Amino acid sequence: MSFTTMEQLKTIGRELAMGSQGVWGSSKEFLELVKTIGEAKSKAEEERIVLAEIESLKRRIQEPDVPRKKMKEYIMRLVYVEMLGHDASFGYIHAVKMTHDDNLLLKRSGYLAVTLFLNEDHDLIILIINTIQKDLKSDNYLVCCAALTAVCRLINEETIPAVLPQIVELLNHQKELVRKKAVMALHRFFQRSPSTVSHLFPAFQERLCDRDPSVMSAVLCALYDMILVNVKPFKHLVASLVSILKQAVEHRLPKSYDYHRTPAPFVQIKLLKILALLGTGDKAASENMFNVLGDILKRSDSTSNIGNAILYECVRTLTSIYTNPRLLQNAAEITAKFLKSDNHNLKYMGIDALGRLIKITPECAENHQLAVIDCLEDPDDTLKRKTLDLLYKMTKANNVEVIVERMVEYIRNISDNHYKTEISSRVIELAERYAPSNQWFIQTMNQVFEIAGDLVPQKVAHDLMRLIAEGAGEEDEDADSHLRSSAVQAYLQILKEPKLPSILLQVISWVLGEYGIADGSHSAEFIIGKLCDIVATRPGDDKLKGYVVSAITKICAFEKAAGQTVDLIPECVSFIEELYASHSTDLQQRIYEFHAVLKLDRDTIASILPMDASCEDIEVDKDLSFLNSFVESALANGSRPYLSDNERRGMGAMTTLASNNDAGTSSLLRFQPYEKPSIPEPAAALVTASHYSQDAIDQHDIYSSTITVSTSSRAPESSSNDGTRLKLEGVQKKWGRPTYTPEAQVPKNPINISDSVKVSSSAAGKEASSRNSSAPPYTERKQPSQEISAEKKKLAASLFGSKAGETKAKPAAKLQQNGTSKKAPAKPTSPPAPAPAPPPADLLDLSDSLPQIPSVDPVDQLADLISVDSSAATSTTSLVEQVLDAGKVATKGPSPQASLQKDSVSRQVGVTPSGGTNPDLFKDLFG
Amino acid sequence: MIDAVLVMNTQGKPRLAKFYKSLSPVKQQEIVRKVYTGLSSRAEHFCNFVEADEIFGAGTKLVYKHFATLYFVFVIDSGESELGILDLIQVFVETLDSIFKNVCELDIVFNFNKVNTVLDEIVMGGQVVETNSTEIVKSVQEIFKLERG
């Protein structure tokens, strides 16, 4: 085809070369230009030609006394050049000048050029406004029209008042063409700035009864947009609109509105769209429409494209307005016809219509199973995507596995990041909502991470880590351990693959650190080696390094706590050495903490980094009671007692929890603006204890963030340490309130949870699922089937089959309850507590195939620890991870945000916080 | 509404690009390129719609028709009917055909302003104003006559 173009161009070129005045009336030079560009062999050559053209235009356009006709041609050439992607701004001013010309041709060309060159905020517009104003008053209606067309493009919110009065006047112009364009221009103003024309609604409605139907149809466009914004003021129009539609359907508009013997189809379509908006949720209005809609269904010609356009629109309207069973039946028949058509366009519309129908009558999908599957397997990407859209709307607990599998398969084969992101987020949503088992969920997530990698939001990784950490619930530790060790196995397997996305590696690092040695089947050296390998694959990834350091810290701590000595392998040692000099302060801090932890004695380590405690709440000693003795001795030495913020400044709005021992603290997010900085205490006070006791709540945050958590987690460390810290924080205050306030109060588990995990165990996963007899759709599909149609039928059955649904509804309900139980144990002040889920049945099947885990109950261990020192449950990891994810964590804490987040988290895990047992299929989709 | 009307040849060269939303020239070029890549890979019998969320924002679609060496592309949002626009393209091409007598790619290249005039009679500010080919031809001819005079 490109060849023919070339040939054509060459012929033209030859003709021109022979000197014939081109049929197009353009100059030889321009034709020459187009020809050479057409013949250009490469982009670079084309570039050269165009640049030369620009140079020559630049020169010539500035010559004095360019004839006006010549100037017009130059400007058209500029338009052409700019269309090819080059800057022609040097000529804009000449185009503006041309709009001033009296000659209609030149004026129109000028307007055309400026509408193509300028947008409504361009500086030069101001030079055109005056001309536009003049032209709107012109006697020549064509000049009016040209100005109106330009107005649509060039007038912005500020300049609307300059032309509005003239345009309103033109609404009554004698020429219908002008009236129509005036309506359009006002419509445009409405889009720009609704308030400028809101007083004109009655004028619009008046034009609806214009004697010329073309003006009426222009008003419909405007009405549609206005109704879209607010339905209320237009409800009374239903009857008039219905009668207009009736006239159109009954061929009562002038013949010139017919298109392919269909009466005024574009008017009909617009009216149907408007009626759909007006009839939504309005029984009375809808009843007005039933008659005419029925009429359209009867009369429309389903053999022409435009007839089908009307039919589709009618279906769309019927599915939006108040339901009429008889008409819906007709709509379903039309949809069926579309789906059965060979025309891809109609199939597409059919899929779309079906998506709308199933909102109202979900069961109608079953009649079209095979058609839907055909569309799903069609090579046409648009159709396929639309069908996936439909499936997404149809997903229930009984078909989630098949549909998610289809989606995963689809994203595996596309390279377009936009759709990869979109569809993988849908996969995640469906998996979270309808997952039949945790095992399946983890497998699915692993696949998504493998395919979509870093396109997946971090939150999903956190949720996955959380799921692994929480497992199926405290009631069944065995199942949890299995879940975890199978996750560890799967990840070790996945690590063998090259080029894993960073986010997956983060999850793997976290899981290995937390559970790598938990079941005793892997040695600490082995896991640490693996972790070092992970770092080696992505040398520049600081975030990942952070995860790995934390993981190594945890493993070493677990080993030491168990009384073993840890010999770091050489790779690990060199990795650590390197980090001491890291540019990332975060990494440096982690590595220093790592060293500090290793130096501690066995008991301390066990208390700061207990095994499998990522789900435990951190007890934050809000009263800072451990400082009591310190405070008392300070008071005894004559320091002034602490005054709460309220007392000191009389600011009632702030929430302060002043406790008896002056160490009360609160770290709610503050929503008020910061007050003026107060004059700091005399410098000497900084060093003394009195400083501490007197300081305002500004400092509580600091205390709570650095002291409460860090000292309580390292309880045995000397309190002199705290003294030095205090001084530092006092100094810091000079720069204002610390911004990381809420961190301190955030208990450990949400952080760990929010920190990340994913799994990607396709191997282990598949094994599991094929063994898993409780997932019929899967096993069915796995059976090799010779007959294609039989396979399709099976697919259809698994997609649409309703019987399977009932039996499989249970796991979903289980997840649901699991969610409610998740919320229960949460302490009032702490963000979402771990959500122990009842063990899904299929996990038990796995137990035969997986190594048994030594039955150490981490919860018991933990309970002991807590009884010794309740504040000791904090782990350094959590601290470190807080730093890592400060931004994220900052939104947590006891605040409205936290509860919102909690709510959304629980939704993510597949739970409706309201606790209904039956997932409402279309609630989110169709509101 | 209609966000843009593009005419490009099968090699991706734009022949007409009219945007009804303000976009920088750079962005416009990028869009032309993306639209072309999107369309050129599609087989003849595929449906004439392509979802264009990525190029134009959520809910937008390309409705296109392929004639000889040219793609006619309308970018629409959910306020327009896909099948209807398909017929509008037909109207547009029929109009061009009756004005240029057997329209070809070169007519469009060289008669830039005429083509724009025709389009302005059909679509104004992103809304369809006229759908009858004879009416369009009539008003366009009137303009041409005046311009010559």
C-alpha cells in the first residue's frame, strides 16, 4: 500500500515538473515539498527537508510587502509543517494578522490557522478577541460562522464575557446555520466554565423548539452534557424529549435527516442517551419512555450499521432506566443477535450490552456462554479485552479461578504496561475478594508479581506478606507453618529464575528472614547465602538491600537466641562491610543496628527479636513509666514539674494526655496549623532534667519516637544513653516539630505487614492445585481434551456453571468470617491487627507432602516474653522498617486515616468489614 | 464528545489532525504516533474500535475506518455512540468524495483548508453539528463560492 502512495506521489510530481498548474491550485513549491517528504527514505531525511522549509519560510514571511495571497500560502505551509511535528511559532503572529483581513477567504484561512496553532491560553489570543467581536456582528453570516467556529477553540474562561452577549444574540439569528453554531459555542462555554452560561438554561430549552430541527439537535448535545452534571433541573423535559423522539422515529422530521433510510438516527441516539440519564432510578419518568422505546425496538432496521447503533443505544437506555421486564426481554434478544453476528463491531457491542444486562438479570449470561468464549479467544485484542471486562463483572466465588487464570494468561502475553497494570490490579482485586484458599491466593500473587513485577503497587506486596505472616489463624498453628514453609520452598525455587522484579525479591527477602529457618529444614548459613545472592542480582537497589539486611539480622538473632553461634559466610561479611560506607543512611543505620544486636546477650536478643512475632502487637509504654525514677530524681534535684501543653498555652484544641508522672504523651496527627514558634527555654535548661520535664508536647513526639520505642526495645541498655539522646532531641526542636510523629505509636505488626511480601511459587503452587480436589474448575481444565468444542463447553461450564457455585461459596464465606475475626483482636489504639483465618481445607492436603515442622509455638514463646517485660515485644526490625517506609507509616496511627486504611486493608484481604457472609457480587461495580 | 479527529496514511504520516482539547504540539505528535501504532497492527476484519484509555484518558475510544491509503480516526468519549461515529466517518468521507470527485490522499494533503472547512461543518467544538452529506456539501460550496468571489 505504501508503494502505491509513492507511485501516486511520483506521478503528481512529474505532472508538476512539467509545469502544469496543479489541480489543487497550490503553488509548485508546496507540491514539491509534499512530494519530497513523501519520497524521503528515512526520518532523518524528512527532518532535513522540513527544517530547510522552515528556514526558507522564516526568511520569506518577514520580507516586507508579501502579497496577501502569498502569505496565505505560507501560512498553510506552516500548518503543514507543524502537523509534521515541527515548531512554527514564528509565524503565529502572521496568522493572527490574517484574521483581520476583509477578504473572506483570507479571513477564514487566518481563523483556521489560529485555531490549529493556538490554544485558548495563548498570549496572542488577546489580539484576536477584537476581531472576533467585530465578526460576530457581521452581516455576512459566513463571517459569523467562521468567528463562531474560532470561538469554540480560542475563548477561555476569562474571555467568555467579552463575546457572550453577541453570541446570545445570535441565538435568534435568521439563518439556522448561525443559530446552530451559536448553540454549539455556548455549549463549549458550558464545558469550560458552567457558571458563565448557567443563566441561559431557559434559552437553551427554547431553542429545543426551534423551527429548524438541526438547531434542536445541536441543543441536544448541550443538554446531554448539562444533564450529565445535574439531572434535577431537566426532569420536566422528559415528556418533550419523548415526543421529539417519537416524531423522529415516525419519520416526521424532514427527509434530509434520514440516513440510509433510517429517520434522523443521530438525533435518536442523542435522545436515547439523554433519556437514559433522565430515567435512571426514576420510575415515573421511565414509564413515560417505555412506549417509544418499544416502538424503536420494533421499527429499527437491524441490517444496517446505523440501525444497530440505535438498537444498541436502546438496550443501553433500557438497562439504565427503571426496569420493564417485557422490554428487557427484547433487549436480551437484541444482545443475543449482536453476539451471534459475524461482524466484530456488533460482537463488541453485544459484549458491552451483555455487561449491562447482567447487572439486572445475571442469569442471562448463561445463554451466551459459547459466544462469550469465542470472543475471549478471538485474535482481536479489543474484543478480547472487552470480554475480559465482562468476565471481571461476572466473577463470583465459583468461577474466580478460571477467570483469574484467563486474565493472568492474557497479561503474560501483552507488553503494554498500561493494560498490564490495569488487568493485574483486577486480578489482585478478584483474588483478594474471592480467593478459595490462601494457598491459591499466594500462588496467584506470585504469578502476578512475576509477570507484572514492579507495576504492582507496593501495598499488594505488603498484603501478601501479611497473609503469610498471619496464616490461617491462631487456632491452627500447623496449617500456618505449612503455609509458611511452602512459601519458603516456593521462593527458594523461584530464586533460581533470572531477572526477578525488585518487589518480588523484597517479599522473598522478608519471608526468608522471617520464616527461612523456622521449620528447621534449612540452615541459617544456607538462607543467608541465598539472601546474599539476592543482593548480588541487583547491586544498585538500596531498598532491596534494606530488606536483606533486616532479614539477615533476624536470622542471626534467631540463631543466637537459640544458643547457636552464627558464622557469617564471606559473601555476607563483604556485603556488610560495604554497607558501613553506604550512601544510604537508612542502610547504614540498619547495619549498625545489626551489629549492636549481635553484641547483645542471648536473652536480650530473644526479647527484642522474638521468633515469628511479626504479627504481635507492640506494647508501647505510653506513660513512659520506665522513666519514672529518672523524673523523680530530677524533681528531687529541684527541677520544675512538667506542665501540659494546655496548661502552658491554654490551647484547648490540642490533644494531650498528661499523666500524673509528667510523662504523658500523645501523638495524634495534628490538623491545626502550627502555632508561632515559642521562645526556647534558656540554653542552660537544655542540659538539665528540668528541660525534659518542662518541655511542651512538641517534644513528646520525639520522646515517644526515639525513647519509648527504642529504649523499651533495648530495655537493658543503660539509661545514660537516654540522657544523651534527650539533649540531642532538645536541640532538634529548634528546627520545629518533627514530622515523623505517628511512627512511634505504631505497633509493630502493621509495619511488618505493610512492609512487603510476595510469593511466586508456580511450581509448588501448581502441584498443590492439581492435588487439590476441592477446586473442580481447575482439575477439569487440566484434563487434556481432544475435542475443542468439548473443551470450550467445559470452560463455559466452569465460567457460568451455577451448581458449582453453591458448593464453592463456602470458602468465600470462610474468608469473610476470617475477616471479621481479624478485626476483633485489634486493640483500640493499634492499627489493624493480624487476621487469623480459619484454615482452608486444602491446606490440610498439603501436610502429607510437606516436611513437618518442629512444633514450637511462637505465641507461647512470646507470651513468656511479654509477661517478663511487656514493652520488650518491640523488635528492632520494626524500627528499621519504620524508617524504611516512613511515608507510608506516617498515615497510620490512631487517626481517622488509620481507620480508613484499616477498612481498606480488610477489604483488600477479601473481607467486607460489615461482616456479611455473602459477598455481594456487583455491589462495587454497579453501586 | 469528540476529542480529536485524525486522518493519517498507512505509513503513519498525519494528513489532518484536529484536536478539540488543548494539547501541546509535542503531546499531539505523541498521540498521532501512538494511535498509528495502535491501528497499524490491526487486521482488516477486526472491529473498528480501540480502547484508548492510555492515550486519551479513561473511557475514550478510537473509532476508525480504513480507506485505501488512509485511516480516518475519531477519538470519542462515552457520550458518543461508537456505531454512530462509524457512520459519521462514512458521511465525512462521502462528503469529501463529492467535493473532490473521487477523493484521494493527495486531495487531502493539498486542500488542507477545504478539508478543514468540511470537518468544521460536521464537528464543531467536539460536537456533531451536521450529519447530512448533501447539507454539508451545500454549505461548503457556498463558502467556496464566496471565497473565490
